[in-house]
Amino acid sequence: MKAIGFYKGKSLEASDSFLDVELGMPQVLPNDVLVQIKAVSINPIDVKLRQTTPEQTTPKILGYDAVGIVTAVGSQVTNFVVNDRVYYAGSTKRNGSYAEFQAVDSRLIARAPRNLSDAQAAALPLTALTAYELLFEKFGLIPQANANQSQRLLIINGAGGVGSIMSQLANWSGLEVLATSSPENFDWLKEHGVTYPLDYHQELQPALDSYKINRVGFIAALYNVIPYLDQLKNLIEPFGHLGTIVGVNQDLPLTAFKDMSASFDWEYMFTKSDYNFNLSSQGKILEKIAHLAETELLVSTLTHEISTGINAHNIKQATQLVEQGHTRGKVVVSGSFNG
């Protein structure tokens, strides 16, 4: 089968940073389904894993968002059948979705939203799982419509892939949402559930003061949290939650949050699949996301689709957009494998 991979993580300027390769068909384990890939989304995790991959003798296959058609099911799979259209983020422990066929644990997947195109659906899984887990599993908010009224959430980097889903989920569940972005993205924020857009170039406290808001109960830092800590310690409510999805390369000075009895939460969407922990919860979350999409309570955050086929050239082009770090929403590559 055709796939897109590489043998060593290199700069995108390198001619072999992505290669069109041929692989054998993946092994289908008892809990797996085999999926024929129709669209893939590019995420920052793809960039990070490519940059840090040491030289190896077999091609590294990335890709942690996918939409496709089930072509085979493992011996223990009972909830999916051949020809089901599914979507998922998968696992970093196995070959990813930059391949014609991918074997994925059926507990991590769900049927794709019926009202969304392949590209629109492929934009959702990783970011939706990340946002959902941070809001409703780590922050302890209630995942029901209007269940968290009178609560406020501040999102740092609200126009990115995770932020654009998180604001929608938070708004659906009753939270009042504040989010930072460039002013040129304020309309995007408002279209995706943000009540109070904040210019990320400006200090946060004066901006909150202008909205007559003193503190917030929940803060999601979807960007390096360290430059924000001095500001956030004065914005969080007693017993509030501060969470982040971005790793840091230095110690986190959290002592200032101690007297507020605030909690600090890490969120990494692949923890469950990395450690074989509660895998079926991700399939159930994606079922919920599909329902919200189908009832038009949540929209896809697709902003850029390369629809001329899945190949090394197009994957590299899409990766360049993500690696620049200024895209809003999600970038997707769709079509046949034609490398």
C-alpha cells in the first residue's frame, strides 16, 4: 500500500523530509478495525514527532486524525462493520494515518458525523478529544447542555485548533467564554462560542476589567503557559483550575497559586492509548462530538483543505502551514493516495 513517511526527522526544507513509500498491509489485531483512509488532518503533534524522530531503518508514518471506511474488523469487534465511515485520532504507538490503510483499536473510534464531509470530519478528533478531556475530565465540568452556567473559562490561544473546539464545547455546556487571539480573529472567536475576545498582545487584567470581570474559575493555556503565569495568578478564582496541553522545558513556578487552592492540570490526549487506560472513553467522546455536529451544536474547524490527494508533496505543504504556528482552525489533506 502507499504511504507517506520518512527515515529521520528533518527540516521541511530537506528533500526527504517526507517521502512517498510502499508498505505491506497492517496486521489487524482482535480489537482492531482496518480503515481505508480518505482524509487526514495535520496537528502540532505531527510536527513535534517528526522533528524529534531519530534515524531508523523503517519509515516513520505519522498522522493522528483520520476519516475513512472500515474494510475489515478484528475477531473481537462487535460494534463496527465493513463499510462503516469512521473518524478517530488513533495512537502514537502504531503507524499513523498517512497511509492508504490503517489498523486502529476500535475502542478509539466512532462513526463520523453524517452531515460533515471527509475533510470537515477529519479536522475534529484530536482537538475535540483534547478539549473535551481537559474541560470535563480534568476540570470536572459537567458535559451537558447549559450545565455550567455562572462559570467562566479563559482560553489562551482561542483561535487555534483546540481552542476553536473548546470554546464551542464550553459555550454549549453553559460556560461564559473569554479567549485570546489576534484582533483579526475576533470574529472567528465569536462564531465559535467566545463571548469576550481578548487581544493577545495586551495585558489580560485590563482587558478583563473592561468587561467588568475580576476572576475566572477555569483557565486553559493552549500555548506555553510560563509567560502567562504572573498574570494568571491574579485572575484565577479560589479553588479554580489552570490547565495546559503544551509541554515546557523548565520548572513551573506554581507556588503563587497555593493560597488560592488552585489546581494545575496537564492534558495529553494520547495518555490513554499510550498506557492502555480507559480506551473506550475516547470512542464515546467522539460519539458525543458526532451527535453535537449532526445536531448543529458544534461546527467543524476546518479552514484549509488540500483536496488533490494524499501524497508527500501535499503533506509537506500542509505541515508547513501548521509549523508556521499562525493558522486558525485546522488544515486537512484529502483524496486518493497518489504519490
